[in-house]
Amino acid sequence: MIQRRKVIIGTLGVAAAATTAGCSAHASASSGNTVWTDPVADTEAASAAPTAAAVQLTVTPADKASGVALTKPITVAAQSGTLQSVTVTAGKTKIDGSIQSDGTWQSTDDLAYDKSYKVVVKAADGSGVATEQTSTFSTVKPKGIARITFQANAMNALHNGGTYGAGQPVIIAFSKAVDKEVAEKAIDITTSPSVEGKFYWVNNSTVHWRPAKYWTGGTTVKVSVKVLGANLGKGIYGEKNASANFKIGRQLVALADTRTHQTKVYIDGKLVRTMKSSMGMGGTTKGANGQEINFWTAGGPHVVLSKERTHSMSSSSYGVTDPNNPYYYGAETIEYCTRISYSGEFLHAAPWNHALGMANKSHGCVNLSVADAKWVYENFMVGDVVDVKNSPRTLQIWNGLGDWTVSYDKYGR
């Protein structure tokens, strides 16, 4: 609907005066004689003057458009005129915008899914003729909405702006299954210093990203996921854009050797502590559900997942519930526990283990003295690396953050 309103300035008053008088006269400056002029001729000359072109408005999205994506802003342009105001509303919600350098108007607020919007534009041409135009459009209606969270691991959310260890991968979790290729294109990861990396999908909704080598101490990592308005597959759209950042602290790598029964801790390449250890005794048994349970400490790089001042441990937690099973043990409260796998491997205090530094006697954890376990608890952080050497079995990539157990050339899909 276009409405016009004329604003007459100056010329209307002059024309009316001439019509009332019927004629006009003025004195000649040289002779003093009165010279009469033809009012009809004057009127015809005035009417022959060119008129301003009517303003033409272009609104994008077009009137009555439906299924409009959220990826582009609303734009309004005026040809042969100037925009005076643009109002965009969806019920009581107003969308803000601003005039651009080229004279067009562009929205600055994000649109919402499955909403009807009303756009009211007011403009005027060079002669003061006002134009008002109203249009409507509706946005896309998703089949589902995928929310985004950033994780330190499956047990803990990533603390935005936090500091993590050199083995911490970037982890992005979508609340619904998504198209992996589309999702990867929406993810932007920048690091300082700059490094290349690869994606690894744990499942159809959670993706990891890691560089070829452990992070260098002091590296900053920024993650941006732009999914607002993006179809992530099968009608699933991203709820909103999201971002996070974290920093790598000093580079700490601990080497726990099942043969030497020692755990050596290196910070930025320098050996800072050697600890007597006792690791998994080996052997297997059947769990309550018939599953095979292995008592070797899994080999390969582990990543610290969490720390607990005390933790209740029992064989029932991993499936050995029969008191007659030689691997059975009841609940015990253990001190200074630093978790390195989802299946229950920890570095922890084991004052009952008198084989520290001499033999492997644990059920799969890295047993330490109380003093050493306390030092680990106080000095290790989430994301630090604990690389178990010379074990006959390997940590599975899904059991904690086993990302580093896979060579870089084979990492990802």
C-alpha cells in the first residue's frame, strides 16, 4: 500500500496572488513608465517547469515472502527520494537498524525463527511528496533447533576465558545430530601462534579439533560457531551463533612408565619431578554383565579430565560385583584423585601399596605416595597430558580424551 501526501511550499501562494489581481505592473527603471505583464503567460511558464520523480521504495525481503532465512539483514532503498524512517516489528518486538553510507537502511538485530514481520517505510521525494509503504514477510520454520555448548570434556563444560593444559582439544557439542560438513564450515578456530588442526567427530553431534602436536605453552585459542539461520541438515537449524576462548598454560607432560615404575613430570620440556609409581597389575575378568574387564593401565597419552580431593572407589563401579571374584574390593574413600579416563583411571594416593617404584599392583590406576598425589592434585590442571608408556593395551579414543593416541595423519574422518 502506497500513500502519498503533497506538501506545497511557496509557489502556491504566488500563483494565488496573480490570479486575484488579474494583471501586474512594474515601473521601468529608465523611463519611469509602467510596464504590464501577461499573467497567463507567467502561469504557463511556471506550469512548464519539470516536476520531481516519485520516490520508489525497494524492501528486501519482498512483500508476502515466506520461509525467509535469517542469514541476511533486511534492507530498504529509496530511488529518487530520501528515507525518513523504517520500522520493523514482530508483535511487540522491534528490530533496530541504521542508515548506511549509500543511503540505504539495514537491520542490525538478528531475526527469529518462525516469526511474521511488518516493515513500515516512510520517505519523501525532492518536492516534498511523502510516501509510506507497508510490507510483511515470515521467516523459516525449523523442524528442530540445535543449541551449542563448548566442553572441556564430556564431564565438564569449558570455562570461557579459562586456562587449560597442552592436551586440551577444542570440543563443540550440538544438542542434535547435524550434517558434519555443514557444521565444520560454520566453525572458525584461530590460534596464536597459528597452527593447523583437524576435526574428529565423536558422534553425529560432538566434534573435537586438535593440532598436530601438543599446544605450546601460552597459546590462545578462539572458537566461533556461526549457525544462526543455517540449515545443519534435515531441517535442523542453529539456535544462535556462539563463541568461546581459552588459553594454554605451561606445557605439562607426565610420562608414566609401567616398566620403570616411575612417573616423570616435565614442564616446558624440563624435568621437575620424578615419582615412584605402581600401575595396573594386568589380567582380565568377567563383569556382572559378562563384559571383559582389563586390569592393565591403558597405554598412550591421556588428558586430565578432573580433580577430586576425595573419591569413592570400588570394583562395582566398573562391573565387578561378586565378592568371590579375586578382583573384587569394597568402597573406599581415596585421596588426591586426578582423573585421566572415563572408565575410572586416576593418579591417586595409595598409602597401602608398598610396591611403589617396584611393581605394578593397582587395578588400573597410577598409584602414588600421598605426598606425590597431593603434588599432582595441586599442580596439574584439566587438559594436562599423562602419557602411559609400555602398556600392552592402548587407550581407546573415546575413553576420555584419547585424541592424542591417534597419529595426526589418521586423526579425523
